[in-house]
Amino acid sequence: MSERAAVIGIGQTNYTSVRGDVSIAGLVREAADRALDDANMSWDDIDAVVIGKAPDMFEGVVMPELYLADALGAVGKPMLRVHTAGSVGGSTAIVATSLVEAGVHDRVLTVAFEKQSESEAMWALSPHYPFAPPVVAGAGGFFAPIIRAYMARSGAPTTRGSGWP
């Protein structure tokens, strides 16, 4: 028989194209603090942390979970990273729920994030290697080579579509 699982607190950050006021660690800590406050819990109440993040190339930081352990109160606690492309938020919640339902942990802090304003996610999805076909990674990867070709033909500025002025 599996244990019952429930979401008892949520925390979201402000949605905007650029959050220059916080680092990635600051962003995830902000969301985690808000979720703990909403649940009337503290870091001591958390048994494990599940962090969800799309491919590393989106933010340009490899294995961010390693340095985010401090920001998420996961030092000395089990921490698991979920890695998918277009469904990481939902997949992260499913993994965390499964850990509770299986009786592995009682209280799991679950955080999924993206902070792509410091990187070039679209270009990261379609690196151009000489003598190699384009890498197609996720929805953006399908369209990035087409967009690059159009920009080259039309003379469109390379800053268009990147989120930068």
C-alpha cells in the first residue's frame, strides 16, 4: 500500500524576461522560502530535495544542483535532480510525489526552475559544428537552424529573437 501525498505549500517567483536582481541560487531560494512559508514549515522539516531543471545548456551552468544544495537547504540531505526538456516541472513533481508515496521520505521540497536571461538558450540548442548535421534538441532545436538560415539570407541582426536589445 502506498502512502498518500499532497502539496502543502507553493512558492513562485516573479515572472519577467530578466531577473537581474538575483542569481540562479537567489531565484531558487526565493521560491523555496515562499513554499516553506506557505506550508508553515522550516528547512528542518524537509527530508529531501528534488530539483528540476531543463538541459544544462539553457542556463550555461553544468550540474547546477551541486552548488544549489546550500541555497535549497539540502546540505546533508538527499537531493535528486530531474532532467527533461519540455516537461521538467511536471516530471519533478511526479518524482517528488513518488518518493513520498513509496515511503522513502515524508516531506520533500520540490523546486523546478529556469533562468535563461544569462545565456543564449536558443543558440545552445543548435550548435553549428563544421561537417556535421545540426543538433536538434527540443522544440527550439528544431527551429533554430531554420531561423539561423533565414537570418543569414535576410541579413537580419543577430540580436533579434535573443531577448537582448
